Amino acid sequence: MLKYILYRLLLIVPTLLVICIFSFFLFHSSSTDPVDSLLNIRGIQDAENKYVDYEKEYNKLAREMKLDIPMFYFSILPSYYPDDFYKITNKGKKEKYKSLLERYKDWRLIQNVDKLIARLENHQTEPVSENRTAIENTIVQLKRNHSHEDRMAQLQFLEQEYISLNSTELSNEINQVSNAMHKAFEQNIFFYPKVKVHGFSNQFHHWFIGLFSGSKQLSLADGLPIKQKIKSGLQWSLSMSIISILLALLISIPLGFWSASHQNSRFEKSLSILLYFIYAMPVFWLATLLIVYFTNDYYAKWMNIFPSVGIFYSKDTSFVSQFIDHSKLLILPIYCLTIHSLVYLIRQIRMSMLLEMEQPYYFNALSKGLTKRKAMLVHILPNALIPLITIIIGAIPGAFAGSLVIEVLFNIPGMGRLMFQAIQLDDWTMISALLFIVASATVIFYLIGDILYTWFNPKIRFS
Amino acid sequence: MEIYYTHGSILKLDFHKLKALKHIRKSGLGKLALGIVIVNILLAIFADIIANEKPLFVKIDGVTSFPILQQNKYTKTDWTKAAYEKVIYPLIPFSPNTINKNERALLQPGSKVNNKRHLLGTDSIGRDVAAGIIHGTRWALLVGLLSMLMAMILGVSFGVLSGYFGDHRYESNVFQVVLFISWLFLFCFYLLHHSIILACLVSVIYLILFLLVTRITKNKALSLVQPFPLKIPFDMIIMRSIEIWRSVPALFILLSVMAWVQKPSIYIVVLIIGLLRWPGIARLLRAEILKIRDIEYIQSAKVLGLSHWNIIKNHVLPNSLGPVFILAAFGISNSILLEATISFLGIGASTEVVTWGSLLSEARSHFSAWWLALFPGICIFLLVLSFNVIGERMSGKG
């Protein structure tokens, strides 16, 4: 048994690693700039409330967030990338340089072009030409990233202008650079993958260590640390899911028992048809119908049973008192959460009890003289409930994820609504953290479920 | 255990499909469910003809034309104001996307606008609900069927690989494995960095090398190059990846990828739902194949000298695909529900595409419009129920 547990534990390590890497890279490959979002939230002001330089603040924050170190333990990049490419922290600049590198495949050329543009910007022409605004506009255009043909046309225009202004060395430089660009564009095709090892000082390592020692990640939606939000979200989701699972168990075990013992009666058949219909209803449709009809008195005064959703704010009091305060609001969401699992559990219990009733020991118990009810209660029910362990333990990771639709509809600040808001606001820190938490919870709880099932079922344990 | 003595190959699978369909046809509920599905498919195919604001047949100034069949010609005509001699409108004379520019109001079912009746009402900007439902059928069925098709193709391939070959059966040698892994790595690398030329060049070189290696290792005369045999553990690799896939709730992954992609479209939804469903099918197929893998007639086929591919195609697959089709039926209903959920939440196909979920999401903000909540929901409910009934009927008797 212990060997089995160790073997399974060993097997989930690659799964967890892949989940880590996936959530981390989802964060970093999105096109939102985390430093930009945080700066937008905080505002760029220093101690004397004066506006400071954007670039300086950007670099400072990027260094704080450790964005100027390489991303992973090793990197496999094409050979034309420079060795210090990871030091460019500005995401917009990074994208621009990436596409330029892809086109020309020559980093020195791109640096030369940048130097040239800087020189052109600072150059003062003695005789002010009529086309000065045109020249300035073209230089601004050059800084941005246009197609190769556009750039060549811009460079040629500048060359002509500078020739007409008699600044020959500038125009020669432009000529050289544009020739080099043209050559690079036509001829540089071949490259090979280069593997560089970066060691332990990289962003993934810091993120990974941060997972275990209290992550200091900031949410990109409002600049607050993630831990607080996730903790409160977990409280709501877990409590609601635990209540709904307990309710479902309380109702479904007697009902499943009853429907298995009165197997072919008319009531039972109509019950199973009704359950079938309820199971096929989409949860969000049921919830929408309930909200539309029963939370306001538009249709009839008597139908305004439940308080209207949408008035749901979290104060800074303790969680338990908040829960009790809002308990009336929670009746409908818990009902919606319960109904699906209830139907599923009733069908499962009924099916497993019917399977057990075909076993010889049931017949033996009946022929021994036990009443049908006693035989079912004492012998069959415990055996039929064993598969339920796997189901319930498999439902707990669902509790971690929250039910997204129900939480969004009824405006409950659980994990599902956190995820939804994070996706709407492009809050990638939160998204990757939530994915990691839910995925690891699923893996761990499935493992626990398997181990418990193996332990409970002696047939498997001793095989 | 029932074994169907196969008379033909996988391509003649109608042997099995007929049996399953026969079981469905026997029960009344199954017939109803099949009928609903067929009606939905017909509605989806002919959606443009049934619900469109262009008339079917119009005669203006002596010139007859069929505007519905000519898609691009009449995009800007205002059909309400033209002077007709004779005009025949389709059944629901609205397009799902036309906004009511004059009133922009929520209209009750049965109210009239310009002599045309909105049978099921409109939403808050004047789009007809009935037309939206009929065009939404098209998207729902597209998502359901296409994603399950993809999931089936992927799932059956991987299920067969992991179930039939297991951990010990596929013998290859080190050279082939090394070549394959390095080819995969270089190919993905070059594609990732947008260099299709180099990717194709690499593929060609590797193909030549692969053929050389296969020739050399199979040729007994050149026994100088001894192949180092290697058993590829397909089962372990594929089961690990299935576990990884199953760890996250489908909704989370779907939403994250939809947020990550710059231009969300419904085909990306199809792709991702297909990629999320294949592990279930692969697991089921693997379990089924494990049951029949060691039966005598398959071993005798091996003794006869049939190739692996032959055995799989003619003997293994026809006997194990039965439960997979049942899972596929349930998978179609699940995919339709998933797609409706994400368009309900507002993250899904773009805002111009009218699906059932997006119609339902309007109901959230307008409580008085009960027709927005009721009718699209009934459609989703009926279609999902029909696929569930078909799935259950296929499994109950077969």
C-alpha cells in the first residue's frame, strides 16, 4: 500500500511541473504589459507629488518586479538573437525588436539603425528647409515598425532631403544603412537554434519559490496583492460548495435508496424521467429563469420570493458574519449548485445499488430471512456508497474552481467570479495563479480519491 | 461479451451504426430525439432561406429576381420601402443582425413592425429573436459536431496507440526515435519563428535520413549497423498527457485561451473544445481495447501475419468503437452547453455572431423580457436533451 502511494506521488510530479510551466508561460506570453498596467493604477508620481519620467519609473518598477532577468532556466532562441535580449523589459519594444529581428536577422544592423535615427533626431540643419516637418514626420515613422518596403521608401526620402540640404555624410550613412538593410532582407535566411543556460536566477524560479513562501505577486486589476483576493474568494467558494455537497448527500442517499428499492413502480419511473429532464437543463438557464421570475415583482406580487441579486458587497468584517448576513441571498445559488449534483448522485446511487443487488450475497441475505429493507440498508448501501467516495473527492476541486456561471449570475465574490473578472480586465497574474491553484488541487484530490478508494476496496488493496 | 464477427473493415462501419440506429428507432422517445436532431440540422442548413430580411422572390418594374440567392448584390437595399409588384418573403422575414434603427425597443412577441410580425419578440436593440434562434442553430450544431469530430479523430488515434500498443508492443530502434524527436523539435522551432522554408527543408532532410535508416536497419545484409531495439512506452506517455489535460476545469482553460487570443472567433472555440474532449474518448477507447486485445482471434490474426494497421482497422476498432460513439453523443451535448455558457458570459465568438447563449445573456439585464429568457433556453434544452437521449438509447440496448 505504501509502495502504491509512493508510486502515485512520483507520477504526479511531472504533471504538476507541466501545470506550473503552463500557468507561468500563459502569464508571460499574453500581450498585456504588467508594468504598464501597474503604473496606470498607481500613477507616476514621486514623493513630492510631481510627475516623473515614464521611462525611469518603468525601468524602476520592472527591476522591482524582477522582469529584467531571463525567463526560464534555459532558453532556446534562434542564433540571431543577442545574448542580452531578456534585458529589454518594455513589452512593446520587445515585440518590435522581435519582428525586426525576424525580418533582418542581424542584431548589429538593427542597433546601427537605432543609432542612425537618434543621430538624425538630434541633427540641426543650418538652412531650414521647407520640408522640415516632412523630415520630422518621416523620422517619427521610422521609429515605429512598418513593412520593409515602407522603411526603404522612408529612408530614401530622407536621403534625398539630406542631399538637397548638402549634408553629405548623413546621406551617405543613410545610404549605407539602407543598402545593408536591403541585403539583409534578401539574403539572411538561415539560422539555427541556440541553447543558453541561465542558471537559477530567472523569473520562473522566483515565481516558483514565491508559490511556497507567500507570493508577493500583485494583481494587475487594482495593484493589490493576490493572496488576499484569492483567500477571500476561496472562503466563499469552498463554503458554498461544501454546503451544497452536504445537502446533495443528505437528500440523494435516501432518495437513491428509495428509488432502488421500489425499482419498477410508477412513481419511481416518473421520478427518473423528471430527474432526467432536470439534468438536461443548462444550469445558467435555470438560474436565469429563477432570477427573471422569482426575484422581482414584475410578473406577480407573490412571485417576489427571493431578494434581488446584485446587492452584494464585501465589508471588512469577518467572513462568518458576512455569510450569515447574506444568507437569504445565498438560497438560490446553493439551490442551483445542488440540483445538478443531486440528480447525478441519485442516478449513481441507484445504479450502483442495482448492480450490488445482482450479487449473490444479497440473495443469500434474503434467503437467510432478512427483510428486503434490512438487507438493503445493512448490506447493500455501504457497498454501493464506495464509488461515492471518488465522486465526492472529485467534486472538491470543483469547489476550488467555484461555479463560474452561478457566481457571476448571483454576484458572489468567489473564485469563479474572480476568474471571470480577471479575464475581463486582462489580469494575467490572477489568471495564471488561479489556473495553478485549481489544477494542482485537482491533481492532488484525484490522487487522494484514488488512494482512499484503493484502501476501502480490499479487492484492489490485496491484489 | 458480444463480439461482432466483422465481415469488413472500418470503412464499412455501417454494420454497427445500423444496429445502433435500429435500437434507437425501436423506442418512441428515441425516435422523437432523432427527429429533433434532424429538424435542427435542416434548420441549420437552410437558415438563410428560412429567416432572412431579403425576400425570396421579388418583382420590381417587371424584373424578377431571387435576392436571397444572390448574397452580395442587395446588401444596401431597404426592402420595406421598395415598390413591389409581387414579393414573397421567407418564413421569418428578419435577419438576425438587423438593428431596428427607428425604435431600438424591446418588443413583445407578436408585435408588428412595418407589417412584419416579430413572432418571438425582439431584444433591446431590435434584433428578432426567432431569426436569432434559427441562425443560432447553425452555430450550435457547428460547434457540437465539428468539435466532437476533431475530438474523435484525435481521441481514437491516441486511444488506439495507447491501448493496442501499450507499453511493450511497439518495437522501434534508437535511431528512429532520436530522428523523430529531433525532427519534431526542429520543425516546431522553425515554425514558431516563422520560417516555413527552413521547416520544410528540415523535414525533407529528415525524411531522407529516416528512409535511409529504415532501409539500413531492415536490410539483413548490412548487419554491421545493428539496430538498438527500443520499446516506445506509448501507454505511459499518453496516459500522463491525458492526466495533465484533465486537471483543469474545461471552462477555465477555455476562458483563458479565449482571453489570450487576440481575435476570438467561433472556429477557435471549436478547436479548443475539440482539444479538451479528446482525453475522455482516448481513455474509453483504451479501456475497451484492453478488454479485447488478448482475445484469440486477434492473436490468430497476428499469427497469420497481418500487419498492425490491418489488425487495428479490421478487427480491433469495429469491436471497440461502440461505447465511443455513445460518449461522442454525450460529448456533442456537452460541447453545445459549453459554447452556450461562454457566449452567455460574453466571452466567446465576437459580438456580431448571434448564438443562443448571447440571446440568453440579454435576458439578464432586462427582467421584463421573459421571451428572451424562455425561447433560446428551450432550444438549448431540447437539443441537449435529444443528444442525451440518443446517447442513452444507443447504450441501453447495444
